[in-house]
Amino acid sequence: MERGIVFGHRDLDKFLKEHAEGGKVSVLSGMMPSGRMHLGHKTVVDQLVWYQREMGLKVYIPIADLEAHHARGMPLEEAHRIAVEEYVLNYAALGLDLSPDRCEIYLQSERKPVQRMALLLAGRVTWNTLKGTYGFTGETNMGHAMAPLVQAADILHPQELEGPHRVLVPVGVDQDPHLRLTRDLAEKEGLVKPASTYHRFMTGLTGGKMSSSKPSTAIFLTDDPEEAKRKVWRAKTGGGATVEEHREKGGNPDECVVYELFVYHLADKVGGEKGLREIRERCESGDLICGECKKMAQEALAELLEEIAERRERAKDEIPSVLEEHPDAPDAPEDW
């Protein structure tokens, strides 16, 4: 929030007030197991870890295997493998406590109360609403069309388990349609509207969107440190066309992917907020040239990836049973 990565919210003030007054609150963020986990995904996990550690909140993580199946054509078994081996394992490596009393992880395809709630919520939504919100057409398969309703059921599920309370959902700004739909449905069902925070997306290394399907655009959490260094060296910067021009006119850190790496993920490797200000000032003055900045980022990133790899290795023993440790939820109340 201090760096403007998280830039907006809905009802975060109510969420914080209710927590400060001793009320029940929790945090939720889903994952769709569709590919390798990269630094863009880490942005969300860092927030979950903070809410869990600093505020002592329980975290819910629904695995959107049904959406991956219907929207991406992924077999459920493959989605389950990716969810555990790629996502859940990295969540643990990034510091999330997966103990059942601190974190609830479940598969959409196996959580029957979520499925039932999604079907009940479907009666509250028209096809025109879904079409207008998500751009669905006559070619959209109905499994894909149901995905937003299953996601809404996921967001409301903690209230089914622990009674009505405010649930905070940290997401990228592109997910706001899901939150608006869920807030409307929560009100119709007499539940508490979820709160949400919105973060900026990381720019891809080549200047466009960071994507799991385009390896050159992203740093993956399982990348070899040397491969990550090569990617950083080829990354787009905000420097001058030549060293001479850069020295004379300075660079623009706001258009530099390398500087963004520091802002999002590497600040603690370069002295925190003070270190970030120094990098920015030196770039703008022309004192710090792009090659030197890239080398600094390479070393910091390699150190981070090595730390994550070590923690991922240590976490492997607890991961195979993580889903089994979270029993299926009780039946929903009859009046739902």
C-alpha cells in the first residue's frame, strides 16, 4: 500500500473496523491451476501471508479446478497435480502457514456445499447479467458460464462455515466484476458483503503483460537463478538510448521493468524503502545506468529464488496431505 501496488478497495475500512472491535473476519483468495506460478502470483500470496501473520487471520484458498477444466480444457487430474505441486507448494515456500486452523484449502470439484450454493445462486442471476458482465456468447459452454457463480459461492463459503462475517478478497483489478457480482448476491442472501483490495499488475519483462504461457515475459518461482538472471538482462528499461544520453537526461523508473522488480519483490534486498528511493533518485539523475541496475536486480533475484527453492524443498513433506487435512464442509443450512 505504501508503494501504491495495492491502490484501491471496497469496504476495507469496514473490515478493519470490525477486526479492531474484536469481530470475526477472514481472508480469501482463489487460485486457478492453469500453469507455472510467477512473480505476479506472488503479489497475492505476500498479502495473504501478511494478513495471516500480522493480523492472525484465517486464510481460505479455493482451488478453481472446475474453472480450469471448463475455461481452459484442462483435465481435472492435471489441475489437481498443478495445484499441489506448483501452487500450494510455493504458497508454503512463500511463508503461508498451511495448518488446518490457519488455512483452509479445498478443491471446487470436491466441496459439495460450494457446488450447491453455486446452483442456488444461479437462480438469482439472469443470462443477460452474465453476458453483459463477462462477455459470454452463444458459443460459451455452460460450465464456463457457471464459473463466476462457483467463484461467488467460494467467496461466500467462509460465512457458511463460520457464520456471517466480513471476508476480505485481495485481487487484481480485473477481478472486480466477480466481487461486484458476489456483493450483490450476498445482499440478496442476507449475508455480509465481501470486502476487497485491488493491486496493480506487474509488467512483463518484455514490456507487455506477464503471462505463464510466455516464459520470456515472466520470472517463475521455479526458475533456475541463472535463467532468471538472463531474463533480467534482456528486460525492458526506462533508461536512455545510450549511456551518454542516460547520463545527460537520466532515466524514467516508472517505465522500467527492472525497477518494478525492486518495488514489488526485491526491496528488502536493497535496503527497503530507503534503498528504493536511492535507486530511483540515482536513475533519474543519470548516476545509475541500466547495466548496473540490472546486475543489482540479478543478484537480489537470484538470492530470493534460492531462498524460495530451499523452503519449497523443506515443505514437500507436508504438502501431499494438505487437502486431506481439511475435511469437507458441513451441509449448508436448510433455509439456503
